Amino acid sequence: MLELLEKTVKHNGLVLAFALVGFVMIVSMQLSRRLTFGRVHGSAIAILIGLGLAYWGGIQTGGQKGLADVSLFAGVGLMGGAMLRDFAIVATAFEVQVVEAKKAGLVGVVALLLGTVLPFIVGASVAWAFGYRDAISMTTIGAGAVTYIVGPVTGAAIGASSELMALSIATGLVKAIMVMVGTPMAARFLRLSTPRSAMVFGGLAGTVSGVSAGLAATDRKLVPYGALVATFHTGLGCLLGPSLLYFAVRALVG
């Protein structure tokens, strides 16, 4: 019986991955409700659990893909790949009402630009403070502060090492978790109550996962609007990171 179950799981890895994520979300939502009384959204807790499982998977197998290196959970690698990720991001746009989206106007564009450039400056400054003084290192880590996808893309384009790209991903994850946890707490101060305010916030925060989870804990109706603008950060950051931002840093530090 156990052998049959094991063979079934191995041949249906993607199904098991969905079941695993569903179970983690159930546990996370219960922890959010019972331990934090909803102040920390379940998505943030789920990401922390996911990071823990990835660490465990890497320790157990010595691999590079976290939990996906464990043969039983190989389907997690497919589920967490670019295909389904991009599908999920694009799907959020289908809930947006065009009339409301147009209200963001120039403010949304300015927020998008500021949300790309300011985190980059902060990330590059932190890299400088920790002893990374060359343009490639500062640009890669700074790009990671935009999103954890922009960091490795920029690093690969300008010849950064794998260690630097890993640091850029970690920087982006820390930012995403901070936005997730901090959004519900700061929602009243930021007046996150309308689609326009959500779009401006999404542009400034610039992390789809963090904005989506944070707004979900604030008002679920605002999620598509915040995610719509935040989604553009990946494309904009990938364009600016290895080009304009890199040359700007190189002009400053040589």
C-alpha cells in the first residue's frame, strides 16, 4: 500500500505540490488568526514556512533547489517555476476595472519610477556600507532591493557572481516580507482605502508578493490594483538595472 502511494505521488508531483501548498496555507491562516489575531497575514507566515522547508530540503540533499531536490517533492520545482508564477501574476490583472485603473494616471507612473529607483539606491547604499564597493556588486544587490527577480537578472547581465545574485534574492525577500507584515499596520496612516491609493502604494512598494499579501490583509478588493502596478516593477527593473542604473553606479564608484 505504501509503495503504491509512493509511486502515485512520484508520478503526480504537481498534484502533490498543490496539496502541500494548500496544507501550508491552511496552517498559516490558522496561525495568523490564533497567534496574531490577523495582524500578520497568513501569506507572510506561509513564506516563512516555505523558506524553512527550502532550507531543510537543501540541508537534506545538498542540492540547489531547496525542497524540490527531495524526489518526493519534485513537483514543487515545476509549480514554483516561471510558467505558473507568470500566469498567477497576469491573472491578477483580470480583476481590475479599467475605469478605476485610469484614475492613477501620472501619479501611478511617478510612483512606479520612484518605487524602482529609491529601493535601488537604498540597496546599493547598504551594499556599500557592508564593504561591497565595486559597481557590479552594488548594482546587483541594489537591483535585488527592487524585486528578488530583478536582482539575479541584472547580476547575470553584468557578470555578477552567484553569491552576489543569492544576496540580491535574499534582499528582495526581506523587502517582500517587510511589506507584507507592515502594510496592514500602516494601512490607516497611508489611507489605503481606494483603488487609486492601492495603485500608488503598489508602485512605491514594488513587490508583487508583498503588496498582494499586505493588501489582502487590509482589503481584498484592493489586491488587483496594487498588484497591477507592482507587476511592472519586474520589467522596468530588468530594463533599468543592467543599463542606466549600472552605468550611474559605475560613474560614481568607478
